[in-house]
Amino acid sequence: MARKIALAILVLAVALGAFVATRPDRFRIERNAHVAAPPATVFALINDLHRFDTWNPFRSEPAPGVTKAFDGPNEGPGASFAYAGGESGDGRMTIVESQPGARVVLKLEFFKPFEATNQATFTLTPENGGTRVSWAMEGENTLMGKAMSLVVNMDTMIGKEFERGLANLDATARGITPPPSASAQADAAAPAPAL
């Protein structure tokens, strides 16, 4: 009996693995919004990673065990931002392409909890006295990503954050301070460790 159960489990695992392998090899998530500011203003908020962190929906406030570091030039290609600890895990983003008033491309490296390398592209187009901003992220769909896609709709989950980030970008470009990120609120609510 135990042998039949083990064989059935093995057959199910192989079938599930085969199904997961049929999932797309690449993914792309994209959202866009109108920002009530000229392309030059919006570009400056994306191309300078210090300013990027003022509207980024994934930003977190300093908390025990969380580190943030900027490296390279202040803006443009080579500018880099690394983070470690907290709910976001460990990672780094680096500007690899920058076209003033038009486009910024970032290399996104995730180290923990899962390793991945993706690309984020911001495309800016003048529109109705402001800027149409497209925020896209794409990359290889790893085996873990393919498996997760069976239970989590990544386009919906990440897309909501992109929508929030674009709203924050619009507010920041208009001189309004966006609300803190969800992770910053969680970090602020967590008690400090006892010394």
C-alpha cells in the first residue's frame, strides 16, 4: 500500500513539474500614468536614485537591521542603490541607460530571499502639458517564478505597486509628499529589539 501511495505521489510530482515547465520563460509587467509635470522634472526624479527613493513604492524607512547604500555617481548610468534586511530582502538596482527627458533603464538584482536579475524601464512621453510615464519590468521566469505563478498573479501584485509608485511620482513631481510605503509602516509599527 505504501508503495502505491509513494508511486502516486511521484507521478503527481512529475506531472506538476511538467506543467510548471510549460509556463512562459519570460515575464513583463507594465503600468503607465499621466504625471502633471514636464518630462525634465519627471526624468530628474527617476534618474537620481536619491530622489527615486522619495516616491518609490518599495522604499522603506531605516529600521533595525535594514541597511541602504548609494554608490557610483549621483545620477545616470552607474548610479547604484543597494538594500539589505527587512521584508524586502537583499538587492541592488543600477542605472544602465539614461536618455534625458525620455528614458531610464535599471538593472534590478535580487539576492534574497530569491535570486533574480530583471530590467525596469521608464519611458517618458510628453502628454497634455505633462508626461505619460510607462514603468515596465521584465525578466526571465525562473522555475521558482513559474511555480509561484500557479498560485500568485504577479502582474496584479506587482502592478498594484507600480500604480502606487506612479501616483507617488505624480505627487512628488507636484511637490506633495507621498504617504510612506507599506513596508515603512510595518517597520515603524514593529517594536525595537531589546538590547
